[in-house]
Amino acid sequence: AAVIAVLITATIGLALGALVFDPILKQPPEVLMIVSVGLAFFLHGLGDALVSPEAKSFSLPLALNWRFGSVQVSPYSFGILVASLVIVYLLHLFLTRTRSGSTVRAISNNRDLAEIRGINVRRATHQVWFISGGLAGLAGVAIGMVGTLTNDLPFTELLFILSVAVLAGLGSIYGVVIAAFIVSVAMDISTQWIPGWQTAVAFLIVMLVLTFRPQGLFGVVRRIA
């Protein structure tokens, strides 16, 4: 079932990229962002219309937590951690050892130059949409293993995604991985002192980064001639 879910979300991601974003690829980033927000609201409404709003969870076998001193770890959480590390490594191999990955990095660095050199930007973009959609589906499966799934979950996670994107900045795929680790640890540690303020911590990270380093920790300042 998890494989089917990943394939479905990957296909949906590819379809959305081709139908919605391909016609506006050359528009400024602000336009793409606004379209993305509008699309998110549309998908949320569509989900409410097609899926009942009750919370859902997977029927998984009960597993006792592993204890490491004063720390308890769920076997499912540990499995998700290991799977995440494997996926990050596979993405690294894809970006550094394959022709498609080199194409994606070239487009990320300079889209116009990539087009001049004859790179098929549209095909590479579709590959990214397919992979991103599949990873989104896999993330949903992971969340369902350790929690509950609701129709509002995408908007709950959207703030976390925004915090990671702002902290990492544009132009560094590996920076996103480090930023995700920093934000997640900060949000979880905050529960030790101020329970229930995880969302506020994510907002605080966004405000601090935008104030003191708008390009993000790993972003590149682009100069306009």
C-alpha cells in the first residue's frame, strides 16, 4: 500500500508540474510562490470534498519503545530515521553520479545557460516533480506510522517546510537537509521548556533568519546588474 501511495503522489506531482507550473516556468519566483499557495488551498478543498475529515491512523503491530538511558525511542521512529538517511544518500548519488542529476544541478545553478547548452529543461523539471511527489507521499506514510493523518495535516506541516526553506536558502540541496535537522531539533527541544510552542519556535526561526540573513544559511546572494 505504501508503494502504491508513493507512486500515486509521484504521478500527481508530475501532473501538477506539467499542467500548472510548466506554462509559468519563466515567471518571477513571486508568481510561482503565489500560484503554489493557491494550488495548496485548492488541493486542501478537494481533499475535504473527497475524504472524510476524521483522523486516520495505520493499523500497525504494537512495538515497545527502546530505552537508551533516560531516552526512549520508538522502533517505528528509528526506522523512519534510518530510511530518511538512506533516501538522503540516494538523492546524493542521484545528483552527483547520474546524468539526470548533473542536469538538475546545472539548471539549478543557471537555468538560462542550461537552455543555451541544449539541456532539456522541461524534461528535467518533470523528473524533479515526479521525485518530489514521491517523496511527499513517502513522508505522509512516515507520519502515519508515528501519528494520525488528517485533512489539515498539510497546512500543519507547511509551516515546518517554510521554516526549513527560509533557513536553508535557495541554491543548496544539502543545506535543506541540515536546515531540516536544525529546525526539527529546535522545535522538539522547545517542548522541554515551553510545551505547545513548537509552532511559535518555527515562526521565530523564520523571523530571525529573514532579519539577519535573508538569503538563508546556505543561500547565495544574487547580484542584479
